[in-house]
Amino acid sequence: MSKNKVILSIKNLNKIYHDLNGELLAIENINLDVFDKEFVSIVGPSGCGKSTILSILAGIDKEYSGELLYDDTLSIGYMLQTDSLFPWKTILDNCLVGLEVKKELTEESKAYVIELLKKYGLEEFIDKYPNNLSGGMRQRVALIRTLALKPDILLLDEPLSALDSQTRLSIGNDIFQIIKNEGKTAIMVTHDLGEALSTSDRIVVLTKRPGTVKKNYEVDFNGVNDPKERRKDKMFSKYQAEIWRDLDVNI
């Protein structure tokens, strides 16, 4: 992809966990630039600190060393593994929760959310409840709830892990298209290499714990951005084999 400006720089990021047994170095010397409107996936062996990085970027974990460099006006949205929809609230009210918490709910912001629900095929469910939706549709609602706050960067922590494989393919395509349509920058953590390859502009491979950046893969499918079409491309299996070799070394 042609590079836009750097929207976020991670410099020499380290995280140590403390417990009764002493110290555990989770991530070490993470250095990474993320570009505006780029879709980056982070992959690596279990326990290598992928989700730790997202927690730090989201401001949930403030106990770390290193620097996060970005514009003060930049906002970050965090989409978790589970949709966490409130069963007693309608789909619209679920999507407005973040705005209510931040005291940013206005007629204008509500209209924006309603437009997103209509735009992405959820208009008939606006007044329904989460138990009326499939798992895939619930994840789409969770994404729109995150987009309601108009974040510049979306953090996606295994966003499709709770879905069956067939639904993952379909909803993964939907989520990718929504993020691209809305012009967002995204950083996704996933264990599913196929998912990363079908959606990402770049894949960052971490080593085993303590996780550090082993390799960056610029993912180039000759301009093909549709996740389903990428999976059919001969480059898909080539990238997959290369990245698996990097991961196997560290398992």
C-alpha cells in the first residue's frame, strides 16, 4: 500500500508483570509505526503479549515503560473479543452506551449512529434486542457501538474468536469493509493467520515471550482488498507458509 502519514509510533515499549513469584517480562522493546488508514494485524505464539499491547494502547494498562507518540487529538476505540451487548437494551440503545458514558449523546450523534445501523444492514433491528440477532450480527453491532465515538484508531482484540468458522469468514469480510468504508486505522490481534492475511495491509509477527517484533510483512495482493478474493489468490498460501515458518520457530 502507499503509505500515509504515521498516526502512531510505539517506541521501546516494555511491560513487566509482578506477582508473588517475582517479575515476568511480557513484552520487550516493541517498536512500531502505524500509518493513517492502515490495517495492521499482530500475530504470534500464545502468551507473547499481543493483547497486552492493545491494553496499553487503549489506556487500560498504564504500568509500562517506553513511549506512545501520537497527536493529542487522536482518539482510540477498543473492540473486545465478546460483543458485551446489554440484553435489556435495544440495539440502538446498546450502540449509544459509549456516547452516554462520555456525555456526548446529542441528537446529532444519535442520528450518526442510526445512519451507521442503516448503512450496514441493521435498520430493521434498531428497536430489537440482542437475543434477536445472530452472533455475527451482534459483532457488527459491537463494531458500530465502537464507531459511534468516531475513533481515529480501532483496536480489535480477537473480534471474531467467538464465532464459528463459516460465520467468521462472512463477518470478517463485513467488518473489514466497514472499517475501510469509514476510513479508520485498525490494529487487530488474532490467532487466525488466514483472517490476518485476508484483511491486513501489514502483519507484525512477534516472538515468544517476552514478545518483541520479529518481522513485518507488507501484504501485497496486487491491489486486491476484498478478503474473500484474497483467499483465492496464489499469494495467500505463499504468505501463509512464510509467516507460519516464523511462528513455528518460536512455538
